[in-house]
Amino acid sequence: MTIAQALTALVALVVATVVYRWQKAVDRETSIQSELRKLYAAYISAMAKGYLNQPYIDDANDPEKISAFFRITSDEQEFYALRDQIYLLAPEDVLDAVRAYDLAFRQWKIGFPRFCQNANGEQAVNAEQHRERDAMLRRSRQITLDVMRSSLREHTTFKNSFLLSLRGSTK
């Protein structure tokens, strides 16, 4: 075996080792992203269920529906369990959005207008306050969805600096 052949074999071994380690890191990141995709989808579904379980105008005379809304339902328990799983894997910007949504959801639910009767015996709620909390919850939901989507997209796109390091600066 000549020195050139030995050097070629050594370079090939070093390159193979580096590429193998890089590929393992990419595979691990892909695995985490796949798990996050599933968690995000389940969390978004639980978000919608929690919002849609609210009593509606037709439910004003159904004390069981109203009472059930103010208890923690199995859907809400799933929502909180998924949130905690997301805390373990998601990047910080997603966690910030999830925390903000969690706070908005709690404030919305706690402040949800309980149906009551006014002086004329009619159903009355503080509609303006409810609209504000509802709008805050929907904004927070949209921000959470956008941040989750962005975090998943980052994994599939190359950073500009990485591409420039491969081909050199174009300036």
C-alpha cells in the first residue's frame, strides 16, 4: 500500500465519520420534528375543542351545559397534558406562544359570562368584555399556530449562512 492510498483511505475514513455524525444529528432533529408535528396537531385539536365547548345562546337555559363548561373536562385535561409534552421538545418561541395562549384561555374561561338575569328578568351578559376576551383568545391562538408552523418550517429550510459557506459569498 502506497502513502497516497493510505492517505486516501484515511481521508475517506475521516469524511465518513464526520458525515455519519452529521447525518445522525440530522436524523435526531428529524425525529424530534416528527414528534413535534404530532404534538402540535393534537394540541391544536384540543385548543379548538376547548373553545368550542363553550355554552352558546341556546344553552342559556341548560344549567348542566353551563356547569359542565366551568369544570375541567377530559378535553381540557388532554389539552394541558399535550401542553406539558410540548414544553419538553419545542423551541423557546413556541413555548412563549403556548404560555401566552394558556394564559389567554384561562382568562377567557374564568371571565366567561355566566348567564344571569337583569332587572327585567332577561338573560344578560357583559357582551363587550366577553368580546374583548374572545378576541384576545383568538389572536393568541393565531399567533401560536403561526409560531408552530414557522418552527416546523425551519427544519426543512437551509439557513443562508450555511448555503453561503458551501458555495462562497456572491458579493
